[in-house]
Amino acid sequence: MATNVAARIVGIDISKAHLDVYVLSAGESARLDYTDEGLAELTGGLGDPADTLVVMEATGKLEARCAVHCAQAGFQVAVVNPRQVRDYARATGRLAKTDAIDAEMISRFAKAVDLQASPLRSEEEKHLDELVTRRRQIVDMITSKKNRLETTVVKTLRHRIEVHIRWLERELRSADGDISDVIEMSPVWRAKEALFKSVPGVGDVLARTLIAEVPELGSLNRREIAALVGVAPMNRDSGKMRGKQMIWGGRREVRRVLYMAALTASTYNADMSLFHQRLIADGKPWKVAITAVMRKLLIVLNTVAERGTPWEHRIA
């Protein structure tokens, strides 16, 4: 098992205005303004960067500025899943919740799981991730407006909704163009996109989502990548529930896109279609079968990325 090389662990709870800091080894806490001055005070007061691990939760990209600043100052940095920290706090009986307590829980969680520093994403990677996220937001808004249109009877309101939908559709085309431009500027991303799209059933949306949001693809084994995205079945043996498995955790937005690709692949990809039909013939519920297709498709893409060669029949 890897050993955390940091002599000191610093947990930071981040809000728009403040940084609540807790130094585990000293049992000391502080609140700083989330400004350039506050960040400078933070890194200036933490001592030797080589012996310090700074840990913060992923908070809708609010943490990015702090993480980059600490990394540029030479500190080891880790960004963790907030739910894991909450689960740890509940497991240890710490039910109270304040920003200061949260910072302490983050540091204690990091020590308990022997957390390692994680590499920060480049500016280009963050740019692509933001574009992909923006595209997803536009698609969600279009869906919402179309649903609203179906239940609206007032003619003037219908017209306004239709105008808004057309504007959003233009924005969607613009977002797709921006993503294409960014992909084209990177030979590595162009190659990855071509590899992913060599798999029948995988189109632009899934390929680009994977490039932006699953950079680990190709560097993990099949079990690890399935667990990372959240398509690995987990046992739920508790009380009267026995032999039940379900998927949870992972990267929900990636799963949404993977689900749509699995629907396509189960029809147009011969291997995936046969796999899906076999599961249904064996009596598996449809939802279980399509989830298995999602997992198999992800594993195939992981293999393609690992080998650096296009998809072949029954590659995995």
C-alpha cells in the first residue's frame, strides 16, 4: 500500500468568499478571504511545500483557483469527492456541520485513507472540460424548454418558448464548433477522438466527453475504470437484501452520455447487440442488461485507449 509522503495534511473547506483551513498535525484552524491576498497568506503560512499535502473537496470548480495556486507554490494537492468526506464524518459520529468542522473532516479523511496527491489538469484540459460542460447545460435547457412547450397552450407563450429554443439550438451549434476547434488544435486529442469513434455506437458527444472528463481512460484496468465512472456493480447485502447489486458513485454526467451511446451500440454494434440480446434471453431485466452494455462499452474504449489502436471485432 502506498504511503502518504506528506508530514502535514491541511484540509480546506472552500466557499465563494472564504477558505476555512485546518492543519491536522497542529490542530489549528483559520479562516482566510478567498482573494489573491488570502491565497498568498495561505501558502505563505503553511511551511515547507514538499512536506505538506493540501486537500480540498470538488465544489463545482470553485476549488480550481485554490488548487492551482497551491500547486504553483509547490504544495502537493488532492481534490476529493465531497460525498466520501461526508460518509467518513457520519461513520466517525461527527454529525455537526460548519465550515471549520468540514475543513477538519477533510484533513482527517485524507489521513484515514492515506490520500495521495493528484495531478492537476492543464489549462487546455480545463478549457475543454468547461466547453463540454457548457454544451451539456445547453442540451438540458433545450430539453426543459421542449417539455415546457408540450404543456403550454397560450399562443404568445408558445411563440416565446419556440424563439428561445431556436436561440439555444444556435448556441448548441456554436458550442459544438468551439469543441471541434479545441480538439483540432491538439494532435493527441484528435487521435483519441478517432480511436474512440472507431467503435460502432460511439459518436462525437461520447468521444469528447471521455476526452474531457475521463482522462484516466487507458491508464486503469477494467475494474478500476468501471468503478471510476460508476458502472461497476456493488454488492448490497444488508438485512433481508441478499444477492442484490447496484451501481452508484462515479461520474454521473459521463454515465448519462454513456447510457445514450449504449442504446445506440446495442442496436448498431454487432458485438454489443449480441451481448445485450444474450442477457435479455437469460432473463436479465432490461435495465440490468443496458447497464452491462454500458460497462462493456466503457471497457472496450479503455482497451482501445490503452493499446492506441482502433477498435477490432471482439477487442475485449
